[in-house]
Amino acid sequence: MDNHIALDPKNSVVVEACAGSGKTWLLVSRIVRLLLAGVQPGEILAITFTRKAAQEMQARLHDWLHLLASADDETVRNFLRERAIADVDAETLAQARGLYRDFLLSSSSITISTFHGWFMQIIQRAPLNADVPVGLQLLERTSALREEAWDAFAESLRAEPEGELAQQMQWLFNAIGLHNTRALLENFLGKRAEWWAYTLGQTDAVGWALEELRDALQVDEDEDPLDALLEQDFDLTVQAFASLLQSGSEAQQKVAKTLDEARAQQELQARYEALFNALHTAKGEPSKKIKANKGQDEVRFNSLLHGVIDVLHQVQDALAERAALRLNQAGLRCGATFLQHYQRLKLQQQVMDFTDVEWQVARLLKQSDSAEYMQYKLDSRYKHVLLDEFQDTNPLQWQILQAWFEASVAADERPKIFVVGDPKQSIYRFRRADSRLFGEVSEFLKREFGAKPLNQNVTRRNAPAVLDAVNGVFEAHPEGFVDFATHIAHHRNLPGHVAALPLLFPRPDGERGRGEGEEKSGEGEEESTGLVLRNPLLEARAEADSGARELEAEQFAAHIAAIVATWTVQDAAGKQRRASWGDIMVLVRKRTHLRVYEAALRAQNIPFLTSRRGGLLDTLEAEDIQALLTFLITPFADLQLAQTLRSPMFSCSDADLMLLAGLDTAAQQPLPLSTQHTAPSPQPSVLSPVSLWTRLQRCANTGSPALQRAHLLLQDWLQRADKLPVHDLLDHIYFSADVPHRYAAAVPESMRATVHANLQAFMEIALDVDGGRYPSLPRFLAELGELRAADNESPDEGRVGEVGNALRIYTVHEAKGLEAPIVWLLDANDTNSKTDSYGVLLDWPTNAARPAHFSLYGKQSDHGKQRLPLFEAEEDYARREGMNLLYVALTRARQALIVSGNGKSAEAEQKKNVLSWYDRIAQLQAAADNPLLTATGEAALIKAHATVDVDAALQRPLPTGKRAAGNTLEQRRGTWLHALLQHLTTPGVLAEQAALQALCGIPSAEMGALWQQAQQLLAQPALQRFFDAQHYLSAANEMPYANAQGELKRIDRLVEFENEVWVLDYKTGAAPDAAPYRAQMSEYRTAMQSVYAGKTVRCALVFADGTLREM
Amino acid sequence: MRQTESGGTHTAAAVFFEQVAAAILARHAHELPDLRRVTVLLPNYHVAQPLAQHLARGAGLPALLLPQLVTLNDWAQSVPLAQSITPDTCRATTLYQALRARNWFPDADLWGIAAELLDLLDELTRYHVPLPQSEEDFLAQLERAYQARRNSAMQFEARVVHELWYAMSASGELDAARAMQQRLAHLAQQAEAPLYVLLASDLARPEMRFLQAYGERAPVSVFDLRDMAASEPACAVVHAAWGRVEGAEDVHASTLHLREQATQLREHFPRSALGPRVRLFAAHGLEQEARAAEVQVRRWLLAGKNSIAIVAQDRLAARRVRALLERAQVQVRDETGWTLSTMAVSTVLMRWLDALQSDFYYQDLLDLLKSPYIFSDAEPGERKQLVYQLEQLVRKRGVVAHLDTFIELADAEAQTLNAPLARLRQAADSLRKKSDTLAGWLAALHGSLDILGVLPGLAADAAGEQLLQALRTWQEELAGDNTRFSRGEWRHWLALQLDRLTFRDLSIESPVLITHLAATRWRSFDAVQLLGCDAAHLPSADKKAVWFNDAVRDTLGLPVAALHRAQQRDDLLALLAMNDTVLATWQASKAGEENLLSPYLEMLRGLHDLAYDDDLAETELAGMLESAQVRSAPSTMPEAAAMPAPSAPLALVPQRISASGYNSLVACPYQYFARHVLHLNELDEVREGIEKRDYGEWVHAILHRFHEEFSLLEEHTRAELEAGLQRISAEVFAEYVERDYWARAWLQRWQQAIPAYLTVQQEIEAEGWHYAQGEVPFKLQFTPELQIQGRIDRVDVQAQVANVERVLDYKTQDLNKLRNKLKEVGEDVQLPFYAYARDACEAAYLSLDAEKMQAVAPAQEIRHLSQATMARLKEMFAMLREGATMPANGIDAVCEYCEMRGLCRKAEWNHG
Ligand code: SF4
């Protein structure tokens, strides 16, 4: 590919680049070139698909700019040459060197963001009257609110159970049941942006959509499709066919009879069904058994048969269209109302979800007025727009971009556009991405922006062996994968290996565990004592695991262990080293069966990380913490307490629990060990509703050390749970029970790191939630519950833990943008692609402003004919996306790619007509040897800090700081009085009581008395000379001075007369004992004497009652 | 005075204070020792002490009467005003009313808009921005500033601001911003004495203006730390790295490249003066950053440092550090404080309003009652007892909401709850009104809190006290306001108010404090921990104003984002200049994503690295984090987890068992142990929606009633039967349909199954089985030690043969599931168990799935199966009574749904 063209700031460019070809390199290089060309950072907008990618881009850019600033001239020249700057003169060099500072310290900053982030920036600049909440909050997790909307919807239906809407709902219940109804309406909600786009400008959106649909389905409600059966021709044909059959075989005669009976049916629907069933199999296919016998006129037979069947099929189709329309009538009405409830709730809470944001941005940008406004309101004017991973853009996002471009053309100048993408990696259809856009958009950009198209098929990631597999699978252009061109490896000598492990099938029955075997012997013997059942106390039930998947999982885990023991990989610097767990990335298509594979890894003690957040909360350690917290707010939660006790936090034994269970709570004694089964007491006292916690308290001093420890700590925590914020509470728990260390001791070595990380992650959730408004422990737990329930809430990139050396398991979607030396594609023989059976059928032609079709669909049999092309297009597209997914999966592997799978049986494999991922790879010519299997590399250096011996004092508490005893009321009164006096004696200050009260922060209850005291004191005749300005030369309140030692001192009031200076110190105490203040006063005196050398310094205490006591 | 921040010990800071002191003393030598005439404007009062000390030391007198050391704000506050200030609460209501009247924002939260507008209006006042008289002129002004053609959105913006500005200023009231202006003007007019100003960054325009005015009448001298630091070797590299925006004299920055700068620096200062002062620590994630900071703070403490500042650019990290320090019993003084709305004292308030609004939705109610602030007039133990009692009741009875329902329930089952519920009722009544003034609402709220005993609880807590004080203040301020608000509007208002209050707990005295960057101006510490120095937090993002944009704000003369950033950069410079031990930490990676260092520090690092081959990285800490932890008192560490297999003492071996108990014993003896020996059960959950098991229960009830009424189907016509079953179904469902709309869907599901059920039942009758009894309880002494018990859905008898029975169990599961259940012999004991109890000769499940309704029986002859099943039961109990162990040997499929997985701890056993 020509970097001269791609990186030239003057060009708009569209690059189609294969996986691993260095898209980030290209994009960031382009940014460097832009900066070098004098483009301001604020004029650059780069959009990529994940936040992680955006961060990486930022980091890369910084690194490069730093390199330009700091490397020697030759390196810089080379760097620039690689980025297609031919001759680097001194000026360019100087410029390049200056970029780092300019970029870092510039006040205009570059925007590198996701669509998500960028839309948020824009929407916050929406016109004030655009119905976008001021200070808008983004609703990230929507499931709770959807649930609430669902309830509100139900509430409104309940209020009017006979209303039109309720009747539609009733219809849905009847036709498809509650479960499917919910699925249908949720799917409708999920497509709300499309729905809005589709019905934009319609006052009666649902009515209009239904009209459109009626036209599309060609339903004429005045006609009854069944009327076709009444036509005489038809009846004659049936009759003729029946009599033809009558002359045939016995089986034919039977059919003839049913046909005749059917004809006799009065009710048309029944007649139709009877006729249909007579000629079709149970599955609704035309029966193959009905064919002409030898001796029958085959031509006539077939023409009669088809004469009947064709009409029946016409009727069938017409009925299906009607059914579809009916479903839409009910579904769209109910869906639209459900949607209304959801939108209303969000408005009430002043939040928007991301779909809203996207839609609003699109809506506003499409209005030229507001589009322009939002352009200039945003402080950046983009002259260069760079789009990464463009294949994952959805039509609405593209429209937004387009509108943005248009507006900037109107406002300013045509931006330069740089698009990178790979339609082959488009896998976000479920997020409405449409890879067909790529082609459309590149046409558009060529046309409108003179963009230059470029292609890149050299990859820097994969070893040739891996690429051979990629090429092998895709060169045949399977399933519409037409845009594939042979990939070329940049690193030609990188050792690689591809293997498809043999498919695994269920073990034949004979090898199964007992159970069924026993059953057989029982049947065989036929004796009265025949059955011998498993005794669960002695023998565990065999896992029903001889299933193929379990076998695959075992094989998988064993193989992984072998890889780490014997394989060598090459690190980024080209150095060979032993493979480690962290080098292996495991990919699955969906999470459904992960449990099985994880169990196998666990059984082999292989450390691994799954990336789900829901997964975190389901781990045993996180459940322990949740159980503990639940106990702390519900101390009668016995099971939760028992779990806490059994967890490593306390590691109480079962004997401990039995001790508690056996406590006769009334007598506070263990139950006598003999049972009284003679006594007719059906209720042993252990069933009394005395909580486990109460029992634990009762044996606080007699239980095992573990129980005693638990009791002490739990008691402490119960008290703290009241007031401490969740995070602080949790931290105290972790600390006081030594939680991380105790878990580390209890769990197997291989799990230690993950358990530790999970405990930490849990703490961080608490920390996060604590920052929220109106926190409480019950609310925290409720939110965790919601999080757990909403498993798939945010399909954004997964969290990769910091845990050093662990195998990582991802779905292919999550693995986007990642790579690993060794990739294992698990469960790759699964060809089931289950699609929603109730959902939205949509046709949004790329580049069209709105969808051309929007309707709901139900079961396959009700799809009808009219929409068939759309359904088929969907399927084609889904198949194509399946291939994209495979492409993404394969290209993650740097050196080794392993595929495994399972199936029903070898015969079933022979018969199937769809190729699985596994098949596609397995059928390639396999390379004989595995160059990675050398085991010569050094063991991977796990980055561990050399343990440093620390000062033992760092391991001990270091009591520091203290909470000051709160001031007594008396002391506070003193302070207030002080303050009052100070203000009242400052000339010119407002002496208004209320104002002063506020100023000095005096409670209303105190003000009256204090005010009076102050006034009294000031009115004392003896003190007049100190307070009345007529009597003195000058006076100062709260006068600070510094003594020779540099200490700060403060004199309450200093009054200067002709010949003397008075130092007054206010005292609030009633008992006028001056002794304690002598030293202080004498210090004042000495100090002031040095200032007022020529005058006498006199010191006095002034007590609250007005007494003046000179010292 | 606390002993922290003693100015004398820090060489870095002393240099600057000496300069200031020397300059002031020199200028006023003739006035010594009385400097009271002089005023020094401080950035904050922490600076007063070191400055005073240096003055005293410089003067060398026994006593020096200090200059007035004051912040500008306090100085201004001391100027009396002729007119009282209208509080912002009142202005907000006025504005709210104005907005409401104009109906510009029909669906919006007007409080939010009003708050934004007030901020803008205050800024306009503060920055002396004159709005043109005519709206048209203003619009034209905006048009120029935006550099765009006018359009409706711009017009609207202009109109809102213009109109409200004039509306608000027409009132002639004095607001705080104007008051400040008057006061500053007054100070400037009265200026006589010399004024000194300590600066670390540029003054905002209003203050500049004041200094200018003041300077016209009296001398003003500015000590700008940036200029003073420029000549310090340690700051040279900082200056070189960042340059100064306006500092044209700053030749380093503007013309030289990093490499050249590095060379120059090395020439001027062969050794780095900054290197020994500043270190950067790159952390992997929040926890490591917090730990690093915490360990470093303790190292400093151990090294005898006694004033340590933690500058919290990242609040989360600071919170974490604080908790970690508290583990080591290091208490921290927090100058930053908490937003009141994030504190538990506000939670009780809001949860109370939540509960009211949701008519006491049980979660709100329980959450409210679990607050330690409610009913604080009673013993805490007593309150908790009440809540737990209520919760148990609520869970048992599944009450979702409505105070009346709770009250009825308490009446019937737990009278101790009457009194507290009555209090809730009374408190609720006191807030039951449609609209009121804000003051009225506040008074009512206060009243209700009083009834609930919340007031004493809050008053006993420092944050609570502040909250109460705030409520009182608002109530007083708004006493004269007559605008009426709905409950919702008021609540919004309250929430906004709580968001704006900060609580600071200043009762802790400690050498370690947490503070803001801006609060460190001119302060020096023994050591500074800068937390959260990534690009996102340093500079921190400005709050984006809703109105205008930066360009417009700039033309109008309002402060812009660049200013905000420059300020932070200057503050950072000041911090580096004043302190000689600084550790800056940031998360170099965050949840697996890269995270950039603050651009200022990155620049600094880059230059320092080039000049001195030292990238300032802190290298010791990472290695010590693991071992430098403080741990609580040692306890015996747990042993590696392994499969438990307890054996129960005879006294605890159950004496009766049901079919489900037996099933559990078979599936996993440990599960049985937990359930039936330890008697552990899951908490009852309040079910808010209808679940499948509800459906199952209802259908059971329907069929029971149906067969009681129609015991022999053949005696009725099909139509009768259908009508009958429909009627009964409707009756059973009626209550639930009334309560929950979705119950209808379940009802319909059942109704669709009715024909199939009747058909199946007719077939059953045709086979000669006649319905005999439904819901048949049994209790048998199986062995002398063990009773068996249960309830059988239904027993049929053979019409022809006497005493031949068959037991049936209704299942809502589908056929396949049922078949699977029965596949492995002996693993599902329900049918043989029931058959044994009735001595039945047949037993079957009846699947009630509309699609495929059918009875499924075990493949084995039931009597054989029963015999074997019960023989095993006998054997197992004999073993248990002899102390056999109960291993946790469930298969994975059972474990997945087992509530005892936290007890057996299967996930942690070592499998290897
Ligand atoms: S989780 Fe499994 S092993 Fe543990 S108690 Fe439950 S069934 Fe038994």
C-alpha cells in the first residue's frame, strides 16, 4: 500500500486493511503527519470503536511525539521517512521536534474518542430548547429501568383491563404467550432508534406503519383467503383427484377418503385444514408418498395434485400474511406504549440511554439550524476526521457523520476524511452495525471528497502458518466472503502451527457411569429384590459427563497443560521463551457452555480469567462478601451467616455449625445426645425460630476458637455497618479479618491470583458506588443484585484483570483488537445459530435516511411470502457475519492456532450439510510438525518484584493523629462571645443582631443570652474607657504580633492611651481567679513594652460579668 | 496552633518567605515594630504563620506587631454594607418562577436550568460584563463571537439570557456578587496603606481590577511565586519544560527544542536540583496506586516528617488511601470534605421521601428503618429489633408496598410494630399535601423528621448537624417567599441543594492531611503525595458551562477553560517550588487500558530524562508494597479447602423425612446435611412479579378444587366440564389478576391447557382410574426412629378392582424434563416414596404442558422400585445414626442450582 497517498494530509483516503496490518500505526502516523503540517490538535477528530483502542492510540501518539523530540537526528529522519516524508530538511526536523511540547501543552486538544464519547460531547452542547435535559446523565445500565417501564406498562393495562390496548395484549398472550410477548416487545424496544427513524414525521406512527405493512404484505382485509376453496374449479379438481386416487392403491384410497370427508366439511377453516393435512406431512411439507402408481397417468395425476396443492399454498400464504399483520397490529401497539413508558421514566429521571443520545444527535444534526449551532458551540472545528474500524459503524452513526460533514461544509470548509476499516471484521450486527456501509461510504467519499481508495493485505501479526490457514479457509470466498484477497505475512520467519484436534463424540453407552448399567442388570434378573440402588453416602453419582463437550473440555485442559510445559513462543522483541498461561487466549462463540470448560480447567488447576462482570459477582469469594454484607443488614439471615462462617474469613468447621444447630437455646445447653423418639414431639427444638446469630452469641465463650473469633469480629462489624460507608466498612472487614491472606491460604495455588483480583475488584465496585448519591448498604446490595441479574448489560469490551499469568477466555466479540501468541478456538463444531424467533424485521438500505421496512415477526411458519426476500437477505447476512467472526477469531493468533470441537457422532457428522468452523479448518492440509514444540526457551519470566526487606516498622501500626475532643458548650459560648465583642467593638461594623448572629455562626438558641452579655459588658461604666473611642487614642481587636522566637500571639484587645497601653484579655469563666493567666499576661506585657517603649503597659483580664482584674 | 507546616524547616519554601519578609521589612523599616498599617493579601491562612515567622525573624525584635494578614475575600467581608444581601435560595425561586411563567422549557428540570442561569448571571456581574440594552444588539454580539450566522437556537439563547438578566437586575436586590463588587470598590476608594499580594497564578479579572484601582491611591506590590521561582535551580527544569503562556521573556520555552533545552540545562546546572525532590510512580490500577501512596506516607512518618499533604486529584484513590492509612491507625485530616448528598445523613432524608413517594415500597421502607438516624430516641438495639421483625414479617407475607397493608399485618401478627408504624403514618400525614412554599415544605419535613425521631440522631452527628443547620437556614431565608411548588419540584430542589453542600470533618488533628491542589498555594510541607496525576485528572476537567462556548465567553470577558488549566499548571509549579519532597502517582494502566500521565508531568519527565538521564521514576516502592502491609492480629490460617463430609451426632439426625428431603439426600448428602441437620434455609424473598412456581401452586389449587367438584368426568358433558374448570380457574386466579396484570397471561396459558387436560383426564377414566382424593397428606412411622411424611397431589383408584391405587403428581415442567428425571433409576425418589406411602401399584407424573400433556411413569415396576428405594432409605439412616459421614458429592448439574454451594465450598477444593 502506498503510504505516500495514505498519509498525505491533503488527501482524503479510504483504506481497506486486513487484520493485523497495523491500522493503528497508519492512523497515528497520519495524525503525526497532520500535526507536522500545522494542523491544530483541536482540529482533529479521531473515532474508534472501543475506549481501549482510543487510549492505545493516545499513548502511541505520545510515545512517537516524545521520540521525535528526544531521539537523535538520524532516528527522527528515519521515523519520518517511514511515514513517507522523503527529504527531511532542517526545518521539518525542527518542526517535528517541537510537536511534543506543542501537543502536550496546547490549549486545543485532540479528540480521540469512541462514537459513544463523542456523541456525549455533542449532546451536551445541544440547543437549550432541544428537549435534552440540562446536565444530562447517561444511563449506562438500562435493564432496571426497562423492568420498571414494564411494570408501569402493566399498571396502565391493569387500570383499563378492557381497553383497546389491553385487548391487543390479551391477543398476544393468547397467540404467543407471555414469555414470547415480552421477548417481542423487548426486541422492539431494542430497535427503537430504527422505529423512530422509520416513523419520523408520522403523527400516528403505529397506524401508518400498519398501513405500510398492509400494502407490503398485500393483505386485503375485505377478502377471505378461504373463499378460494369455494371456487367451483377448485372443488372439481379436488373431486377429480380424489376419484383418481380411488382407483389406486390402498394408501391412495385412504387419502381419497380423507379428501372426500374434507370436502364435506362445512366450516371453511376446517375444510382447509383437512385438505391441507391430507396432502402434507406433519411438518407441513407436501407429502412425497402421494405420487402416481404404475399404470396411473402420471401427467394427469400430477397436474391434479398440483392444482389442489397450489391453491392450498396460496391460501396458506395469504393466511400467513394476515397472521403477520395481526401480530404487528398487536405488537406494534403494545410495543409503542411500552416504549412510551420507558421514555417517560427516563425523562422523569433526567437521564438518556445511549440510543437516545445517538438518536437525538442524529435528529438535531439533521435540522440545519441546530446542526450549525452544535458545530460552533463545540469549541473544536474539525478539519480532519479519522475513522477507525469503520465496518462497525451503523447507519445512524453514518448519518450523523454525514450531517456533521454537511454542516461543516456549510459553516466552514470541507474536512479531510480518513477512513480505515475491514468489512471482513464486521461482527457487530447486533449493535446495528452494517458492514455494507463500508462500500457505500467509500463510494460516497470518492465522489464527494475525492477520497483515494487503498488496500492493505500484508499483516504484521500472524505467522505464515496461521496465514496459510486463513487463506485456506477464505480464498474460496465461502458464504459471500467475496472481498477476501490472499493475505501476506510480513514476518516470514515467525514459527507457527495450526492444529485441528480430533472431534470428540459421546462415549458409547457401555462406557457410561453406573445408573443405567444398574438398571439393566435389574431388569435382567427379574427377581423381587432386583434393584440395587446407589448409596449416596458411599458412592458419588457419576457425572453425566461422558457427553462430548465434557470430553472436549478434558482434552482442552490436558492439552493446555502440555503447551505450557513444552512449547516455546517468541516475544515482541523476537526472543524465544517458554509459553505461559498468559500467552494463551481461548475463544468461544458464545458463553453458553463456558461452565463446562472452566470446570475442566479448574480440575487441572489452570489459572484463568473470564472477562464478565456478572462473572465476578458469581464467584464464590464475591458471594461470600455479599453474604456477609447481607447478614450485616439482616442478622437473621442464617444461611448467609453460615456461609460467612464457613468461608476462609472464619473457616469454621461443620462441627462448629452443628454445635450451633444443636444448641438448646432455651437451656443454653447442647441437646442431650440421646434422642427421645418415644416422645411424640414432632418439633425438635432446633426448629425454634432462634437465629443462628443468637446462637453464636450464646456460645461466644464456649465455642471453638474459630467461632469465638467470628463472634468478636461480626459483632464489631455489625456495629460499624450502621455508620460506615460501604467501602470503608469493607476495607475494615478485609483488614480486621485478614481476608486476602486467609483466602490465599484456603484456595489452591492456581486460583490464588484470580481470587485476590476478585476480592480487589469487589472492593473497587464498593468504592465506585460509594461516590454515588444517598448511599446505604441495603441499596448497595440491591444494586449488586440488579447487576447480577442483568448479565449481558454492557457488551462493551471486557475487563482484563491485572492478574499476571492466567489463561484468558473471551468471546470472539470481546477479542476484537486483541491478539495472543497462541489462540484456542473452542467448541468450534457448533453450527447452531439460533436466531430470535420473535423480533423485528428491518430493511435499512445503506445510505437511506430511514428504513424501508419495519415489522415484527413471529414463528417461522408465519413469516409469509411477501417478506421472504427480506428474511433471506437477513440470513445471508447472518451467514456472512458468521464468516467474519471466524476471520476475526483466526487472525487473533500470532503463532499458533488450535481448534477443537465436539459432535453427536461420526455418522451425524457425515450427514450434516453445513460446514462448521471446525470443518473449515480441519479440512485444510495440516502441517506435519510443530516448530513451537521445542521446550528450549527459558521459562517465562513472571514479572515479580524482587522481594524487598522492609523496615519492620512498616508492618506495625503507627498511631498518628487524633480526633480532637469536641469543644464543650461552655468553650463554644466563650468563642462566640469573643467573636461578638470583637465585631461590636470594631468601628463601622454593622451592629445588627441578626447579621452578627449569621456572621459569627451562633445558634439562635444561644444568641439572646450572648447578645445580652455582650451588651452588658460593653455598657459597664468601668470599661467605657476601653470601648468608647472618645476615651482612647486607638484600639485593636485580635491583634496579632510575633515575638522574638517567631511565635504568633494574639491580643484580644489592645487599647492605647496618651501615657499607657492596655492589654485586655477576655475570660468567660465566672470565677475571677487570675492566677493561671499570669505567665501569659506577663509575656504580653514584655512584648508590648518593647513596642510602646515610652508608655506604661498595663494588663487586665475582663470577665464575662464585666469584672476587670488588672494583673 | 498545630505544629504542621512550620515554615522554618523547608529550605525550598524558606527562600521565598525570606524574600517577601525582607522586602516588606525593608520598605517599612521606619515603622518597626508596628506594621499594622500594612495589609498582606494571602492565598489562604496557612501561609500566615510562616510569613509571620519570617517577618519576626527578619525584624529580630522582641515583638513585632504584624501586618494585617488576610485573604481578599475576608478583607472584603469586613466592609459593612448598607443593604442586606438577597440569599441565593430566594434568587433561585424568583428565577424558577420566571422560567415557569415563560414556559420555555416545558419538560425540563427547571431547578437545574435556574442553577446554571444563576451561575451565569453571577459571572456576568462579577466580570462586569455589560449586556447591551437591546436583545438585538446582544444577539449581534453573540453572532460575532460564535462566528456564525444567527439561527433559532442562538436567538433562543440570547433571548433567555438577555431577558432574565434584565428581569433579575430590575428587582434592585443586592446579590452576593454585587455585594462583593461594592465592597471591593469601597476598599479601593479608601486605600491609603500599602498592600502586598502573594500570588501563585494569575488573578481573575475582577481582582486585577481591584488591585489596579487600589494602586491608584496606595502602593501595591505583588510577590508572584512564578517569577520568584524562575531563578531557583530546582524550578529551572520545570520552567523550561512548561514555559509560561504569557512569559515572553521565557526564551527557553518558546524557541528551543527539548534536546537543546536539555543541553542548556545541563550546562547551567550540571546536576539536577529537581531530581532529589520529585519522583513519579506509575501504578497498575487503583489499588497499587493507593498502596504505594499509603506506604510512602508511612515511610515519611517514620522518617520523622510531621506535615504531609496528600493532594487528591483523584477522589477515589484518596478515599482508598485514607482507608489503608487507617489500617495502620494513621488518621487523616481531610480538608476536601464530602458532598453532603453522598453521606448517610442525607440518605435518611431522601429515603424517607422515597418511601413516601412509593407508598412505602418495602425496600425503601426497610432501607429507611435501617438507617441509624431514625427513631434515635429509642435504644439502637430496640430499633433494630423492630426492623428485623418487620422485615421477617414482610418477607414471610410477601408484602410489596402500602403502609396500610403493613399496619394491618402488624395488627394481626406483631403488635410491637404498631407504634413505630403509627409514627410513620403520622409523619407521612404531615407531608401529605399537593403544594406549598419551599419554606412550608421544609417546615413540614422538619416536623415529620421530628415525629420519626430523626432530629436527635442527626444532631448527634457533625454532618447531621450541618444538614439540620442548612435546612433551618434555608427555611429562614425562604420564609418570605410565596411561590408554591409541588412535592416533586420541592424534592428536586432539595436534591440540588444537598449536592451543593460540602461537609468537612475538621475535628481530626494529624500531621497527614488530604487537600486540593488549589489549596496548596504558597504552602509547604515536609512531604507531598500527589495522587491521581493522570491526564484525566491533572489538569482536571472544567465543568462545562451550558451557556455559550469558550470563544463567546472570551469575547464577553468571562473566564475560559484555558484559564482553568493554566491555573492548575501554576499551582503545580508552586507546589514543586515550595516543597522538597514530592511523590506523584498515577495509574499507568486502568482495567487493562493504558492511561496517560498528566501532560505537565510527562513534559517534565521527558526533559529531565534527556537532560539528566533520569526519568524521575520511583523505583523502590513497588517492591515493598507486598511486605509493607500492616496486618491485624494474627489468627491461625485456614487449611486448604477440601470436600467436607461431616457426621452428625445422633441428636441431630433428623427423625422425619419428606420426599424432597430424601431427594436432597440422594442428590448430595451434604446438601441434605445443611438443609435438614443444620436447618439452613434461604431467606424468603418478597416476590414482586409472578413466577413459574406461583403458577404451579395455582394450577394445583385449581385441579384440586375441580376434582373435588367433578370427581367423575363421565357424569358430565364436556361443555359442563369445560365451563366448570374455566370458572374455577378464573376464581383461583381472580385475586392475582386483580393485583398483577401479568397474571392474566398465566391464566391464559392455563386456559389454553384446559381442553388438553380434560381429554387426558377422560382417557385416564377410560382406563378405569377414578379420582379418589387430592392433596393427600401422610405421615408414617417408617422405622422406630424415622417418620416419613408428605402430601400427594392426587390418588386415583381402579374402578373395577378394590384397593388398587395409583398416585399422581402434577408437574408444570415439560415432558422431556420429566423423562430425564426418571432416567437414572433411584435418583429421583418422589414417586416410589409416595407409592410406598399409599402402597400404590402405579405412580406417575402428569405433565401439565398444553402442548404435550401426558403421564410419565418410571420404567421399573413401581413396587420393586419402592421397595429398593425405601430399603436404601432405611440403610442410609441406619448408617447416619452410626455416624456415617455426609460427603458433598453432588454432580455439577445439581451444584449449579444448589443454595449450599457457599457452605460446601466446592469451587475452592483443590482438584489436582
Ligand atoms: S454445591 Fe454441590 S456438592 Fe455442594 S452441597 Fe450443593 S450439591 Fe452438594
